[in-house]
Amino acid sequence: MPSPSTLGTLPTNSAVPTVAPAATGGTFTHTIASGESLYTIARRYDVTTQALVQANGLSSPDKIVVGQKVIIPGRADLLATKAPAPVQVASTNPAPTPQQQTLPAAAPNTLQTAATPTPAPQQAAPAPAAPTQVANVSAAEPAMSGNTKFRWPVSGRVLTDFAASRGTGINIEASEGSAIKAAENGTVIYVGSGVEGYGNLILIRHPNGYVSAYAHLKSMSVAKGANVSRGDTIGAAGMTGSVTQPQLHFELRKGATPVDPMPLLAS
């Protein structure tokens, strides 16, 4: 994930992507630059990824290349004005930022955890506060399990490798409802669906400085702040986000830098 990501990607491209025609008749086009994904372009121009897919006749959000021109539907107003500057997305540490898709390129894409809310100022005569809900977890972060490599979060064929995902992660084929396992001991730092293209997403911080991401989940069975052990079930495989078949988008990031998971997974 994404396609994070850019965080879920779709199966490896099997054909050269369709190039959108040049702007004509009041249609605005954007030329794809290195590092961009359909998700970041959609956010930049305030349109939906699906609208871009349909307007450009793409078979999936992944099938774009650097230098390709894509039609920006419904934004003819941009022909008379300068195109908006790229949206800057803050990178969180240690959570990945899916491009997404690339979590989708991060990304695609950039994975971003929710910011800690600022407490409201105390009132002069405060009313009795409601009981605070605290996750029932150990105060100390868990140690590594002792294994030299991460375990596979689910068994299945690799649909999209690290290169095809634009340097974000891999997509693993999995039947819907299959148990998704934690790749190593760690602490859950994100549980939610707020990263475009990734659907239901879980991020786990590991004691060795890595963060693992699990996207497109059908359900999630852990809470933010919980400590999990290698092999614990954290959710079920699904097809939420930007994918059209059940699968798991899996990422490993060293701090905020995505790395190819394949050499780091146990054989």
C-alpha cells in the first residue's frame, strides 16, 4: 500500500499505458514527472483518482509512465491560469508516507499517521472529566524475536514486486478473509483508512528501526498502541482501497525510507 501507497498497487503492468491526447477543446492535461503517481496528481488538481482513470481510458491507476500526458477532467479553468503547485505532504517518522501508491510510489505515495491532538485548555471551574480509555498494552516496547528475517505476512503469489510498485512495496495475492500476520514483534502505530488508495491500513513499528505496512485489509483486529508478536493475527485480507481483487499490499520502511521487502523476508 495502495496501491500505498503509494501504503496499494495493482498487478504488474502487462501493456504500455495509454497516453492521453494533448489538450484540445478546452481540456487541461498534465505531463507526469518522475516520482508522481495518479494519486498525487488527483490530489494536486482536486479530482478523484477514478475520474482520472476514466478520463484517460486507463485499465488501472498504476499504468502510467514519466512523460505521459493525462487529461484532468472538469478542470478547463486551469487553461487560463497557472497549474497549482504540487501539494507538500509531511513525512512522519517512523511511519511510511503509501505515495502511495507507492500506501501508493506511497506511497502510492506517503504514509502519514494521525497527529496527536492538542489538549484543550483547562476551564476555571472544570466539570468532572469522563474516564480516559487507555489501551491495555505493556508499557515497554517489545524486543525482537531473535529471527534474522521478517516472516511473510500471508502466503501467496507476488502480484506486484518492488520495482513495479514504483519503489514502495509488494502486493501478495490472498483469498478474501485470509489471516494477516505481524511480520515481527512490534508496536502498532496506525490503524485506519485515511491514506488514499490503501483502504484499511495497519502500521507496525519494530525494535530494529523498521516499520511494516499492511494495506487493503477487509478487517483490522488490533488497536493503535498495542504490542504484537511475530505471527500474531492483526487483520484479514480484503480488497479495500484501489484494488479490484483480494490481496495484501506489504511495505517495509527503514525509518521513512521504503526498501525492497523480498530480501528481508524469510524464505
